[in-house]
Amino acid sequence: MGHRSAGWLLALLPAGLFAGFLRFTPAIEAGRTVTERFAWAPSLGVNVALRLDGFALLFCLLITGIGALVVIYAGAYFTEYSASERARFHALILFFMTAMLGAVLADDLIVLFLFWEATSVISFLLIGFDGASPSARRSALMSLRVTAGGGLALLAAILGLGVTLGSYSMTEVIARAPELARSPWAVPIVAGLLVGAFTKSAQFPFHFWLPNAMQAPTPASAYLHSATMVKLGIYLLARFETVIAGVPLGRDTLISVAMATMLVGAYQALRAENYKSVLAYSTVASLGILVMLVGLDGPMASVATVGFLLAHALYKATLFFCAGTVLHATGLSKLRLMGGLGRFLPVTALASLLASLSMAGLPPFLGFISKEFLFEAQIQSSWNAIPVAIAVLVNAVLVGVAGVVTLRPFFMGRDRVREVKHREVLGLLVGPMTLALLGLLISLQPDWISRAVLRPAVASIYGQPVDVTVALWHGVSPLILLSAAVVGVGALIFVYWRPIHRRLRTESPLDHYEAEHAYDALLRGIEAAARRTAGYVRRNDLRGQQWIIMASAGAFVLWGLLAAGVIPRARFGLSGVRFGPAVVSIVGLAGGVAAARARSLLAAMVATGLAGLVVALTFMMNGAPDLALTQFAVESLVVVLLTAALLTLPIAAPPTRAPRARRLDAMLATGLSVVIFVALIDVSAAPQRTEISAFFGARSYVEAFGRNVVNVILVDFRGFDTLGETTVIALSAVIAWSLLGPRMPREARFLADSRTGPFILVMATPLFYWLLLALSLVVLLRGHNEIGGGFVGGLTAALAFAIVALAHGVGIAREKLRLHPLMLAGGGLLIATASGVPGLVVYGDFLRHVWFEADVLGVHIKQGTTLLFDLGVYLAVLGTVLAFLFGLTREAER
Amino acid sequence: MSVVYAFVAAGLFGCGVYMVLSRHIVRVILGLSLLTTAVNLVLFLAGRIRSAQPPLIREGSERLGESVDPVPQALILTAIVIGFALTVILAALALRAYRAHGTLRSDEINAAQTLGDPFAPGEADDR
């Protein structure tokens, strides 16, 4: 199958969806809504709730219908791109379509938000499709920052709605709009909604990203900026109209912003030079019209919103398609260089003409009807004449634009272009011709579509059925006079386009106030602030850096204590002090002090180990034998491993800090100690919360069949955490293995291993080796009910190998292991992960352990997948420690 | 007794901090190891010392009787092993650093600084 047919084939998906949505029209026409829901995060009140009503159906039909045409068009458009780039484009477009459908079908606001942000991210990828071009990257980032930033405001508003009304259902929120209006949070919530919608729909002052987004390949522009992405903001505003109207100045804000957007869009459309820029700014103006229509009150406003939404989607997508075909054919982007293209691209010229007539609002096109709706809505609304005047002016500019983008490139200036690179092919024509003809057919045969799509769409945003009469001739009324005025002024603008354009292109004082400058300035400011902050907190010296971290950590704890108003609730009194344990702990502290003061690294290491052993004893004496065993094993292993590493390093470590710096450090350390001490004293005097411990204590045996509560928490209740920690440990084995020296050839290893340890150690090694291995297995096996578990077991087994390595050298230890330590670590991780699979199969929950009972030869056996999990942990820990051991010795012997 | 343990934990913490502030990287590593131990002890003390009875459910009983709080123990157990892995990885890094630079002083290991400012203007700068 050739590349050329890919577009046609892929278009089957959106076309099929289009047909699927058409099947819902009878239900929607009858006034029903179609809903689907399934639980997603029920504990958070978030459900995947989908809802199809008239307004959503209109969007779905536009998204899938135009989507299918865009896919066909893109298949023919990307002739100069490689197959993988075309594939990327098609995948992105289809992803984008999915995100759009999700956004307009979602009834749950959290789900809506997720799809909303997905459209921002995917449009970022589409606008920056040509990633090698710096301007494409800049535009893509700009649109992402503006629209996703606005998305954050929307998220805040949605969370506010959820907190205020206790529901994330859009239907419910809209139904309870009056209740929301009485809440003190109504204004911030509406402000968040507005910022989200304004950024997405390119309203002033956030409009600047849209013209920049013309860096996208034209098929993407045709999709994003006619029917989909930018209309999402309009969708949101239309849905939440009652909520917005409920707060003071809600409608006024909509209409004022809309008027500013219309004027800016019209002004910039007159100034723009590029074909696509002219279209982009006219889109900004059209989006302003749509926002104004949402802001107006009265049933006609809803009718006009739906009518203009449809008309604009049809003609704007067509015009973008035509612009794409022209760019594709000529490689030119500036309008003034084009002319006479009707000779080479006759069908495209025809489509462009039809779409322009609709855009200009001439009868008998759909654009005419939608413009009549617009003026009728304005007259019926309670607003004064200012929006009417602005609408007449802006519509007149749109008439001029419509004339310019069709007549100039296709029909005027025949001598400007003498030849084209590509002619039109069927794939480039299906889209524009279909949409352009629809703009004519709908207005000539309006019955079905207004009954099945438009009327339900209006009803779902207005809240009650409105009689929508789509008719071309309303008789002589003020409306027709306004239309005539628009066409008259528009014709003048078209005729005097060159002088107006030249005049407006000269430097204007308004340029300084462009929102894009503010955007750039904001970015520069953020960058400078980040630099300054880094200058304060970054030191080129490890000690300085640590100082900042430690001191601020201490300051935060102190601040927390003071802010909480803590007066240490010390229950002093040495009555509970037992003499023996107290002496032992003081010895541990002495070890710590000795480590801090030691001049020799070896002494520091031994002293650190002493402190560790004392802490292990403390665990032992206070009911934590599991911790004690683990700590003992770790301390022994640290000594073995660090000794191996230190052998190659200079043992003497002269002071690296000046006496004054040392005093300063000692002061910081003492200060932190005091803060910790005070906090600990306070904590131990505070009443203890025991709900969680009581929960585990009560459920461990009954539900998880284990008597060692610590082990049950690790392998069962918090099994996922433990799996994550085991992964970290196994990964550290990979890191150590790759950090430490190259592998030695087998021969050399035996030579290097010829040394042997002291005689007694060598003699006792087999005994210790087997004893420790057996012990480790016992610890592993009975861990669920007695002291022990995978971690301790793995460490104990590692000790067995460490003893062999000490006595006979590491080569013999490796011989005994036979396996690669990383194999062991990875295998352990695999087993631990696999132990969660039976639970997934049986209960549908990963890592929910499965237990089975059986009588084998008269012996009753009850075992669970917990043992498998612990075995995985055991092997992962063993493999990791052995990777450390072998790696460090190997590196030291180099 | 808590007072004594609190004093020891806080003291070990201070010793760890003092060592971490050193410029000798092996001392920093040992200090970090000491700091981990001290923090584990702090965590343990936050679970209170009220009994010497390990959190094991007795034979014949279905729920945990009077014993030490099991939750901090479950947290500390993995923390000990992770802290151990961290110490060894750092030791391996120190070894490599010594091989590459012939020094264990953090202020003399500055290969990255000599490369200059990664944010210096001049490179392609996307906004």
C-alpha cells in the first residue's frame, strides 16, 4: 500500500465515529441525553461520566467530520515529508481528536479538565511539528504556556466548584448555579473559568498565541483553529453561561473582553501580510464574536451562538485548506506575492470563493443566516448599541478579509505567479469542497439539520427549547439593513485594502502595548528571578551548599515549632531511666562524637559503626528485634564493604576546614541537635495517635494470616511501597556494578584471589558459611509469623558470602555463588513482582496476596504468595549486596 | 528513659551534621551514614517507647496485644536497607572520584566548574 492512500484509510476512523454519532440524532432530537458512567476514583468523588446532549453532539459531529477531512487532506499534503513524519502527524491528529471528543463528552469536570489539558499538550506537539525550526518551537511553547497556564486557572475553578457544591458533575453544577452565586467563592470560581476559557479561545489579552500558532502545518491549523481547540473555550463558556451570569459583572466581562478581542483581531487582520496570518486574526475576531454572543442574554443569543459556531467552522476550515493548498503549490506565504492561481488550482479557487461568500455573510450562504441571527440577538438583548456598532465594523472587516483571501491570490494579478510546484489532487479537494458546499446546502435545505442538530444544541445551552427557524428571507427589517451596511463597508475595505493595509503597517504607538511584549517581558523576568535566586542559594563549594541546606532545614523545623506555639511539654524526671540501657546509649553517643573528631578514616569508620551497633541494641531492648537484626547485619556489611573500599584510599585525613570554620560547623550542628531534642521531648510528651497501629494490629492475623505485624505491613498492607523500595535497592546494584571497575578476565581473577585470610578464619569459614545460609533461610521462611523477613534474610545470606570473601578472597565467593549478582537482584525483583500476579488474576488487585490450604501427606499446609514476595526481596537484597561486595573488591584490587 | 534516648538521638544527629559539613568526602559519607542512623532512631522514638514487647501476635490470639507500635518499625526497616545502599553507592562514587582526580577533597573535585556556566548566553536560546 502506498503512502498516498494512508490518509484515506486512516480517515475511516473519524468517518466511522461521525457515522456513529449520527446514529444518536433521533434520541437527541427527541430531547433525550445519552449518558455513560463508570467509577474511576470513587473515594475522591471522581467518576468517568460521559454525557451526550444536543450541544455536545454538534461538537462531536464537527470534530469527527472535519477530522476525517483533515486526515484525508493531510495524506495528500505531506508529499515532501518522510513516511515517519507523516505517521507522526496522523497519530497526533487522531490523538487530538480523541482529546477533543473526551472534553466535549465529559460530564465530570475533573475528566473534562484532563482532556482539556490533553488538547493543550497535543496542540503543542502539532504546532511544534517542525521541531527543527526555532520559531516553531517558540510558538509551540508559547501556546502551551498560555493555554496550559489558563488550564491551571480552570483547575482551580473546578476544585472550587467541587469544594463549594460538593459535586464535580457539570450537569449538577449548572443546575445549582443560583446556589453557587450566593457563595463567597463565586467570583474567584467564575474568574478561573473565564481565564481558562479566554486563554483557550484566544481572547484579548491572551490572543497572541493563536497567530503565532500558524507555525503548525496547515492541516493542523485547519483543524485546531476552525472547529476544535479554540472552540473549546467557547464550549466551556456556553455551558457555564448561567454560572457566569450569576455573578455581578459576569456578562459585562464577557462582552467587554469580546469587544476588545474583536477590535484587536480586525485591526491585526488588516495589517497582516501572510495568508495564514490574515486567516488567524480573522479567527481571533470571530472568536470574539462568539464570546460576545455567549455573553448576551435572551434565547436568540443561544441560537446565534450555535449558528455562527457551525458556519464559522465550515468556512474557516475550508479557507485554511485552500491556504494550505496554495502554500503547498507555490511555497509562498505572503499574500501580496500571489495572484492568478485560479488557473492552476481551479477547484480550490471555487471552494475558496464559496467559503468567502459565506464568511462575507452574503445570501444564500449559511454565513448570511448566522449573521442575521447575530444582529437579531444583539437587538433582542438588554445591551445598548455599542456592541452593535462594533459588530457591524468587525463584520465589515471580515467581508474585506473574505474578499482579499480569495480574490487576490486566485483571481487578481495574473502575472505574479507563472508556475506551481504541485497541482491539486483529489485528496486536497475533498475537504474544502465538502465543507464549502455544506455551507451552501445547509442554508438551502435547513430542515433536517436544524431539527436534528441545531435545535437540540440550542436547547441544551439555553436550558429550554427555542424555536429555531433557519430561513434566508425574513422580509425587510432592521436586520437586513444592518447586513447591507456590513456588506457596503466591507466592499469599501476590500477596494481600498492596499492603502489601508500600507497605512496600518507603518509603526504604530499601539505596538508597544501588544500583549506579546508583556509575555516576553514576563518570561525574561522569571528567568532573571531564577538566576538571582540561584545566585543566593548556590555555592560552588559543597560545604557552603550543605550549610545552606542544613541551616534552612533547621530554621524550618524551628519555625514550625514556634508557629505551632509549642512550649515543650517535657515530662522530665529521671525516674524511668534504667541504668544499663542508659550507659549503653551514652557509649553510642560517644562513638558518634569520636567519629566526628577522628583524624583517621579508619577510626571514624569504626566509631560510626559503634554508634550504629548501639542503636541496634537500643532497638533490641525496646521491642524491635526485626530492626535490631537488620541494623546488626547492615553494620557488619558496612564494615566489610567500606574496608574494601578504604584499602585503596589514604587512611589519614587531615582537616579540610579551618579551625574557625570547624567552630562554625560545630555551632550549626549543636543548634540542630537542640532543635531535634526539643522536638523529640515534645513529641514523647504528646498524646499518641494509635488508630493506624490499632488497625494493623487487629487485621494482621485475621486478614493477612501473619503474626509478625511489621512483616505483614511490609509484604501485604504496604506491599506496593516495599516493591518500590526493593526496586530502588536492585537499581543501586546496577549503579554500583557500572560504576566500579571493568571486569577482569577469568584467569586474572584466580591469580588475584590467591591470598588467604588468617588460619582460624579459614578453618571456621565453612561452618559460618553454611550456618549463616541456613539461618538466612530460616529467617526468611518464618518471617511472616516470627522475627525475620526478606530484608534481614537477604542481608544474613550476604554475610555468609562476605565471610568467604574475607577468608579466601572474592573469587572463591563468586565461585560459590555461580550466578551473576545482577541476575540475582533482577531475578528477585521479578519474583517479587510476579508474586502480585495471582492476586491480580483472582481478585483483580495487584499484590493482593492469595492464600491456599492443602493437606499433603497428612500435614496441613497453609501458604500465601507473601512468601514468594519475601523471597523476591531476599534475592534482590542478596544480589545487591553481593554486587557491592564484588564490585568494590574488584575496584580496590585494580 | 525517653529523655536519654532523645538526647542520644539528637547528639548523633549533630555529629552527623558536623561530619557532613566536612570537605573530605569519605567523612561526608560516614556522616551521612551516622545521620541516617540518628534519623531512624528519631523515627523510632516518635513511635514512643512504652513496652519491650515486640509487635508479634501471640499464639492463640487473633489481634495484637500490648506491644510496641509496629508502624514506625515497618518504615525504619526499609529505611535502614536503603540507607545502607546509599552509603555504599556513595563510597563507590568516592572511589571513582579518587581514581579520576587523585583527591578526596570536595573543593578539589571541580571538573564540572571548569566547564563553565551551562546557562551562558550564546547558545540557541528558546523561549
